[in-house]
Amino acid sequence: MRSPKFSPLYRQIRDLLLDSLQAGEWRPGQPIPSEMELAERFHVSQGTVRKAIDALAADNLLVRRQGKGTFV
């Protein structure tokens, strides 16, 4: 039986990124670090970070720009 507190790794990373956004680590219009940098920071795979960023982009908290990066 799973613990009721279980959440997938990408959701945990999403929550950590959300905490950083709320703490003002990155301001509106600013780029966030690359997926590779965030993967190293959180010690997870780049795919996990991508999925977390996709979730925040779906909530309109981040904007992806092809070839430019991801912005608040």
C-alpha cells in the first residue's frame, strides 16, 4: 500500500520550482536555468525536469520559447 504522501518525482521537482518562483528567485520575464542545470541542481534526470517544467507551463506559470529557453 502506498503512503498517502507519495507523489511522483516530477511533481516534487515541480513543487520545488514553484517554491523558487514564489520566493522570487526568478522574476517575471526572466529565464530560468536550463533543464540540464536544474537536473544537476536537483540530482534528477533531464526528462524529470522537463516534465515538471511542462506542468508549470500548462499552468501558465512558465513560457517555453524554442531555441531561447524557458521564461517566467
